[in-house]
Amino acid sequence: MNQAKHILSMKQVKKTLIFEPKSRQVFFFASLCILFILLIDVWLISFGSWTHWPTLTSSYDQLASSFDHGRLSLDLKPDPALLALANPYDPAARRDLNALNDASLYQGKYYLYFGPVPALFLAIVKPFGFSEIGDQYLVFAFVSGILILQTLLIIKIWRRFFPDIPVWVTTTCIFLSGLVTPFASMLTKARIYEASIASGQFFFLTGLYFTITALDQDHASEKHLLMGGISLALAIGSRVTQLLPIGFITFMVAFWIFRKYFHGEPLSRIIYPLISLVSPLILGLAILGWYNWARFNSFFETGIFYQLAWTDPQKNFHEFFSPLYFFQNLYNYLLVSPKFRYNIFPFMFAVHGKIHSIISSLPLPKIYNSEIITGLLYSAPFVVYALRPVIGLLYRPKQQPKGSFGQSDQQLFNWLIATLLGCFIIGFLSFLAFFWAALRYFEDFLPSLIILSIIGFWQGCRYYSTRPGHRTLYLVVGIGLIAISIIASTLIGLSFGSPRFEEFNSHLWNFLQQ
């Protein structure tokens, strides 16, 4: 028995020594990719000026100042005329008044309904001499963090399951993950909406990374699960819609631990890892519930019910989520095509999604709306590769291709695919049922789908490894879809309106013509 373990250990060491040079190459080229993408991000968020980053909103800075002053409400006082209205939530009644739009008004005070976690970080740094910190800096910081976390996840999956995939293919996939929809549009419209979404997704990916790291060991690492739980709690505190996919991750971790350790292992192998993951989540939800209660006298009210928006939330609250929006949103998120204007840079322009029902027999509530958007199949066609691992999860051929996993590796791989798929589906479905469609919402569920797509692409590379001709054609098609996805996502992001975009596009187009 000991001799068998020694032989297995020697094989693992040999495998590590063989692929270590490739790992160093991947990390080196991935670092170059990150630096190059960060330069592109700076160029986008500054509208080509590099040094001047326009401030569109600074809402989190206002909330951070309130926190530093010991208050949960914003320092800005509502207009007395607004408070005198019989129904200040009616947009028609306050049309000519000075009101803070997209804030929550409750008992004569303004609050933010966005997750407070980004403001907590600002509240920590503001006392060190920082003046107003616009939300664009938060967007850039969290988008950069998402880029790094996606890169770490991709490299981890490559080293663990696909070390035979060429370094240049892996690097190209990392490049895709940092530039695909909707990063460009989020950077060119860097407001509190984008800051909240980016913060939630950054902490979600951080939690996913620690969780995968914890389970990829002989015994589930309590330390890594604790870090994962803290990160996932921060994700919910940034973006409450992350609660659903995070609940699914928690279920999948519990399923893995029970399945692996239930027979023949001490009970502590089950209890302690689960406590490490769940404790921060329970504590985070308790703090968030207290935060809601202290503001709105309700553990579950985030402020949406008291929002000053384009519609009356108290009158239409029951229509915010409905299965009636499912097919309409499915069309807008997948199939809305961009508008092409070949004589005006950036040539591809996002258009407003359809707000009139695409199914005549299924009328939509009047509050349904869509911002400018481009369907995923146009802005990121590479996602079609996500079908391959999903099909592989449901159907396994009798003859495994070269480079297939052993039984333990296959179980972890299947767990990873199921977890990514579940997080994507649950996140996507929640927005399919929402009355408002927007391109920025892609970031709430798209990273899981992009990683699934990269895995599917690599599976195809491995499948054709013994047929060079087919493999070359496969790679050409795959790289072509990567290029189309990057170019389309970037051009669509550039097409978003902003105070400086007309001048920026004009200067850039003149530069390209020189």
C-alpha cells in the first residue's frame, strides 16, 4: 500500500516538473495581458485623455462621508417642497422639483439602496486626506480586480485539468476574459450602478476561487473556505442579487463535502469546513439585515420600495419581477443586433432593446423598459463553446479522448462545470424576470459563462489533438470568434453616450485616418 502511494507521489512530482516551465510561461504572458488590458481600461475610462477621468456620479463617496460622520443616511437634505408632496414617489408630482434621483427617500432623509460594501472601503481611506472619490475609481478598481481573479481562475483550471493546452491558447483566452462584454461599456459609463455590479462580481469571483482551492485538496481546507465565505458575504453586501448564485455555491460545497467525507471519515471533516464557509455568510446577512432595519425598519427592505425613480415603486412594486418578462428579456439579452454605421466611428452602435412584446398574445406590464443593449450572440459569440462542457456533463462517451481525467479529477471537474453552470443560470434567470434590461447587468452572470466557454474551447482542442488538420481549423474558428467578441464588445462599449464621447470619437477617428 505504501509502495503504491509512493509510486503515485512520484508520478505527481514528475508531472509537476514537466509542466512547471509551461506554468511559468503562462504566468508571464498572463501578466503581460493584464498590463495591456489595464492600459486599455485606463484609455477607456479617461476617454482617451489618460489622466482625466470624468466623474459621472460620486454617490458612494457621499455614503462613505456619512459613515465617517456616524450616519446611515446621506448628508444631503431633501427639498422641503419634495417632502410636502402627498406622494413624493410619483415622478410626475416631483417633475419640477430638485430631487436626488435613484436615491431612497424615507422619513425625510435620503438613503442609497445600493450595497454598502464599496462605501465601507472608501470610509476607511477617506480620513487619510482623500477628497471626493468619484465612482469611476471604484469601477476601475473592481474591474481590474475581476480581471485578475478571472485570470487566476483560468490558470488554475488550466494547470489542474488542461496542462496539455498550448500556452498561447491559454493566454488568448485570458485576453478574451478581460475585454469581452460589458467591461468597455461599464468603464465608459462608470457610475454607482457599475460600481455596485463590479464590486459584487469581484467578491463573487474571489469567493469562487477560494472555494475551488479549498476543495482541490485531500481534505477541504477550512482556511480557504473561511476566506471564500468572507468574500461571498462581501459580494452580497455589494450586490444583493448575488444572494441566489451564492446560495447555489454553498449548496454545491455542502454536496461535495458530504459526498466525499460522509463514509469512513470523522464527522469533523464535514462540520468544520461547512462552518468555515457558512459562518461569514450568516454574519454578513445579519449585518445587512441590521443595516436595513436601522434605515427602513425592515430586515429585508434595501430601499427599492422607497426609490425615487422614473416610475412609482410603491404603485408598481408587484410588477418589478414577473415571468411575463422572460421571453422579452431573453430576446433583448441574446438577439438584439447592433446598428452598423460604417462612416462614423466606432461603426457598431448599441440600440435600445425592444420594449413592445415580441409575443402578441403575451402583453407586457407598462413599466417594462430596456436601455441600449446588444445581444450576447452579437457582442460575444464565443460563448457558444459553453455548450460543450454542459453536454459533456449530461452525456459521457464510452471512449474517453486523450488526456482525459482520472476518476477523482473527473468528479472535481464535473463539480466545477455544474457549479459554473448553476451560477450562470440562476443569475441569468433572475434578470430575465426583471422589468428592466440593461447591458451592465451582463456582468452579474457573464463571468461564469465565459469561464465555461473557455473550458469548452479547450475540450475541443484536446478532442482534435490527434488530428492536426481538424485541430488547425478548429483553432482558426475559435480564435476568430475570440477576435470578433473582443472587437464587438469594445466598439459597442465605445458607442455608449457620455458627455465627452462625441469629441473623443471625433479625435480618435481623425487619428486613425492619419
